[in-house]
Amino acid sequence: MSTLLLYGGHLIDPAAGVDAPADLVLKDGKVVEVAAPGKTKTVADEKLNLKGLIVAPGFIDLHVHLREPGQTHKESIATGTAAAAAGGFTSVCAMPNTRPVNDSPAVTRWMQDAERGAVVNVFPIAAATLGSQGEKLSDYQALRQAGAVALSDDGKPILDDHIMREALALAAKVGLTVIQHAEDTKISGTHPMNEGVTSFALGLRGQPTASEWQMVERDVRLASQEGGRLHVAHVSTGKSLEMVRLGRASKVAVTAEVAPHHFLFTEEACADYDTRYKMNPPLRSKADREAILRGIADGTVDAIATDHAPHALYEKEIEFDKAAFGITGLEVAVAASLTALVHEKLITLKRLVEMLSTNPAKIVGLKGRGTLAVGSVADVTIFDPKKRWIYDVEKTRSRAKNCPYGGMTFKGKVRATIVGGKVVFSEL
Amino acid sequence: MKAKPRSLLAIESLDSRQILDILALARRMNPARPRTTLRGRRIALLFYENSTRTRTSFEIAAKSLGASTVVIHATTASIEKGESLKDTGRTLQSIVDAIVMRHPSSGAPVLLSRLIDIPIINAGDGMHAHPSQGLLDAFTILNHKKSLKGLKIVTIGDIFHSRVARSDAHLFSKLGARVVFCGPDVLLPNTATALAPGVEIVRDMETALKGADVVMMLRVQQERLQGMQINVDEYIRRYQLTASRLKLAKKDAIVMHPGPMIRGMEMTDEVADCKQSVVLEQVLNGVKVRMAILQTILGGRR
């Protein structure tokens, strides 16, 4: 394998405490040298000039739906990971709501097979219960050995207290994180949008915020009793973040992610019955959006994850209450975060890298990732924090176009993505 | 002044001038004296939900203007076989000039109007809107009152599930009335006050009725309750319009109901048949107003 020198860039590696101009040498899939500009000693046969760009440990998306096996009319592992690469993600954690549900070592291995044509690393999140039915736990030990990095019944929350308790306890023993899509469906009714002024005016039934935060409250309580690590997926309400804070204050190992659409948009975006704004959890009120932004600024939010949820046009271009939940987001999440968080002076670039790489790597225990220290995996995301561009969803690498970001202008763009020392996306 | 509306999806998109123009035109319409202004125009009545009153009303209105109509029910073969709204709409677009549409999903006509180019007239979508009913309610009120400005219009009952209540509130608000909603929490969330300027909530029926010019009663839509618990006896005790309660309203107050009306539930027989009740008049006015809507949207457009 060739030796690649990345020079002229500004390295931000929070795990290694670096935020300075630096050159890196990648070899055999690893970082072999990090040095001050122009000071590397290793002889490289390829060089990339990264002047004016930020070099960061590869971004890790904790929440992606790749739809394979079983729903390749929406997305495939090849197309989804191609979109991930273009969006600066070197690793994606794939949710198990495939067909069949990924509740077995066989499916977990199949998803990681080279034949799938993945462009970036795929880390399966296995189903916490068989068939994600919420009744009987899957085999956590075997799933872990097959390569699963976490457990979740995403989309189908674990409602039964007893099962959630068992899941947390067993996952703790095996050393995996339980990721919960916090939604008490008895309260939410899985209605198509947030309950509030907009839903009333539109004549749509709404999900109250309580359906989310009450579930977070319960999960934090169970985690405090059972131990283990709890990760709350796509937090959409301020009160859920309150529950996370309370849990942390009493030493519960709880982490939280938010999706860009929840800090960019509010429920009002649904006002024209535009199904590109229909996702679960739904877009919430202005107050909740502000609370999410506060949670990002004050550190309550650990990670930004896309909840990339591709669907075919015919599943979205229908009546709002019947349309599928979810939007795509892999190609724009980094740009959206730079635009709405960094350039709005809410957080620093360093904190952004923490939320996109350092912390996700810790949350699902990806060794040698989330940092570019010597010896770590050569997964690198290179971006221009200032480049202005307009997202053209028609040119997406994803198979799906159910995306409200089309036509939006962003400040900040991913310029290259390197996975295991290999450039998988480049606009250099 | 805005141009003539291309489609009628909801009251929100009309300004008061456009509303008054339609109402003025409706005053000149009479199904007993048919016109031929829409001769040769073809109107599809696309009904995904059962309806007697509205469908008949639109059909008579269309025919009274000389248009030809075709009724398409959700049980129609292609729809039953799973054809999407988009494809049904596109198919119809090539053979008709306009679609009058009733659909159980809120926003379905908004969606269809984005997908095809012919005018869409919303004949009721889910819990969202029923603009022709709003217009005919305003028309009926104006038959009895000089203007809506300053009137106290009280709507009582299942407001949450009612597209009529929403369209009425938008329209009455635009024409300067005070809109008072009255009903139990589960059928009337507090968020309802944000619907339009001048909308308020009064939970106590007696208080709400005091000094009312118009009393609009709504049916509890049992079929849409989805597990909400309504104690019928309790509901009747608190929200049924009785003759004695009606006395709290102004002497010349009128009683309205968009139908279908369940006697013994939202109102007593006595009230339903009393002199102040204009329920049957609403039905006749419905045809006139729908003639005006069709004429406004389709007239002179080729």
C-alpha cells in the first residue's frame, strides 16, 4: 500500500488534544506520523495539499438506515455509504430495521461482507430483541462477536420495562451500548407530526413531547438501576435533554445524539403538508429547537447523527398522514452543522469534531477511531469550513431524494474523505 | 385585490374581498333557475370518503351551471387496487376540467394541487378544511345578519375533529367576527386559539352562549375518536343545546349545524326544529354557494 502525506492542513483531533497546523502520514491503513508542518520524516509516494482545510479524525454517524438487506428500492449499502463518503462520514452505524431485521450474527456478518460494496466502514447495530418485537432478547454475545457495535430496536422502542431492564443488564455484561428510540407509542400514537399549534391548524394528529421525554426518563431510571450504557437516539425535545442531565448528575452512563433537522427546522415546516419534513421524532416547537441548540452549546448533546432514512418517491409523495417517516441527511449533515452551529458561533470547530467523531467513537466503542494519533486507523475527514455551496439533491449518491435540504445554501463543505488510508471521496 | 383563485383548498388563502365576491355571486345563483355558463365543462367529483350532502350539493351545483359531472368513489376499481392519489389525479387531469375532492387525509387536496395543473376544489379533507361549508355558513349568517363584523359566533362541540370548525373560524375571523369555541379539553385543545385572530375558548357552555349572535353546533365524530373516551351522559349534560340554554343567547340568535345532526346528542329535538334553527336553509344555501365557487373558478377559463 502506498504512503500518503497530508500536508498544509489544520489538524483538529480533540482526543489527542491537537488543534494546530500539522502534517500526517498514512500508511497501511494507519496513521504513522503526525508532525508540525513540513517536519514529517516518512517518505511518502503520494501527497495531498490541504492548505486552508481542516483535517479531522473520520466522522462517525451513529444513526443510519442503509435499508439492506431487504429494501434496496430505498437504498443499498453501496449507495448509502457512497452518500456517507460524500458527506464526510468514514463510518456509519447501520440500524437493524432491515428485512429481515438484523437480530442475528448471520445478517450482521452479511452486512459487513465486502461484496456489499461499502465505500466507508459499516458497523451494524443489532436488534436488541428478536425481530425488534420487544419480547425476547437477541444473542448479544454472538452479535458482538459478529461485529455488532450496539443494540437497538430503532423505530420500535422497547416499551416493556422488564425487557428494557434485561436488555440494559445483558448489554452491560457484554459491553455494548443500548440505543433507544425514545417514544412511548401509547402516548405518541405514531402520529405524523408534533402536537401543537401547527398540527391543530393542519388538522393532523400530533405526538406530544411527553411520548419522548417520559421514555427517556424511564430509560435513565432503569439504566441507573441496571448499570450499562444508554444512548438516546435523535433527541427532539428540551425536556428529554433535562432527563439526560438529571441522569448524568446521578452518574448514569447516558449519552445523547441529535439530528441536524431538529436543530435546523421546527414544526412550522410541515405547514404545507410537505412530507420532506415528516420524520420520527417529528420536528418540534421553536422552544424545543432552542433547547436542543442550548444542549449542543452546553455539552449535554454528545453527538450529531443523521438518522439518514431513505425512501422511494412513491412512499413520500403521498398523503402526509400516510407518508413514510424519515429524510436523508448523510451528504449535508456536516455542512448543516458548520452552517447552523459553528458559523452561528454556538460551538467551536473542536466541539463539532468531538460531536462528529471523538464522542461517537466512544459511545459505540470503536477502538483506534475518533482520533488521528499515531497508530490509529487512517480514517480522515477533510473539510473547508468556509466554502459556500448549494446542495443539489438531484445529484445525490443516495438512491433516495426524500430530503428537505435540496436547494439550501451551506457554508462549509467536505472536500475529501479517507477510509483506512484510501481516498474514497475527493473534491480537492 | 388578489386575482380569482385558481383552486379552493382552504379559506386561509382567500382574502376578504375574494370571499365577499363569492358570497355576492352566490346571492344571484339559484338551482331552480339553471344556467349554461359552464356548458361543456367536465367536473370530477372525487370522493375518497362517503358523503351525501356535500357530494349531492356539488353535483347539483355543477349541473345547474350546465357542467357535466362524473362521480368517482374510493371504491372505484383503480383506487381500490391501490392506485396513488397522484396517478388518479393525473389520469383525471387528461379528461376533466376540475376536480372536486373529498378525502379522509388532511392536506390531500394540497398535495394533489402540487401534482396536477387543473383546479382542485376541496370538499373536505380529514380534520383540516371544508372551505365550501365555511362559505355557505357565512352566506347563511348574512341572510340573517347585516354583517359578520362584531358578531359573537359560538361553536360548540367536537372542534378538534372538525374541518368545518376550522374553515368557519378562518372565515368568520377574516370577516371580523368574534369566534368562541366551546367544548371539553379532549375535543378542544388550547392550541385552537392560535388558529386565527379573534378565536377564543370558553369552556363553560352557559358562559359561552351569553349574548351569542350565532350558535354553531357540531357533532361528536365518534368515528374519529381513536380511543379518546367520551362519557355521553356527561357530554349531553355539559354541551347539549337545549331550549333553556338557547335563551342565554341573543333573542335573534340563529342555530346552525353543518350536519349530519344527531338529535338527542348535541341538540334536543325542540331546538333542532325551533324557529331559530337554520339547518335546512344551510343545505339550500350550500348549492348556491357551490354554484358560485364553481363559476368563480371555472367560469371564463378555457
